[in-house]
Amino acid sequence: MAQAPGEIMTHSSEVVDAADLAVKKVFYLLGVDVDNAASIESFREDLRFGRRLRKLANSGVAGIVGLLALGLVTALYSGILNSLKGR
């Protein structure tokens, strides 16, 4: 069924309004007032902090894994040397 151009525009604006309302509701549930610039900036800073914390945690885990691997290699090397000396 073909629709008149005016009907398409009406439905499009209804969809846009519904999407806008849905986005506002989601942010409201997250505690962000989308009409308040300070609230939005605070939310963005919280996201940035989360990103920094995640990156630090990832690098910390990589460091711990590296230390454990180094300790394992050192223990193996020392064990091999001790067994060769014991002959």
C-alpha cells in the first residue's frame, strides 16, 4: 500500500518521538537527567573513570601473570641446574 508523503512524515515523527522518549527513560533509570548538562557531564566522567579503572586492572592482571610465569621459568631452570649438579 502506498502512503501519501504527509502520512509518512507523520509516522516518522511519531517514531522519532517514541525513540526520544525511550532514550530519556533509559537515562532516567540510570540516574541521568538528559536535560541537565551537569548531569550528563557527570555521567560521562563516571564512564571515563570506569574505562581507566578497567585498563589499570587489565595491566595489573598482565603484570601478575608475567611475574608468575617468570617465577615458574626460574624454578624450572633452578631445578634443572640442581639435578645436573647432583650427578
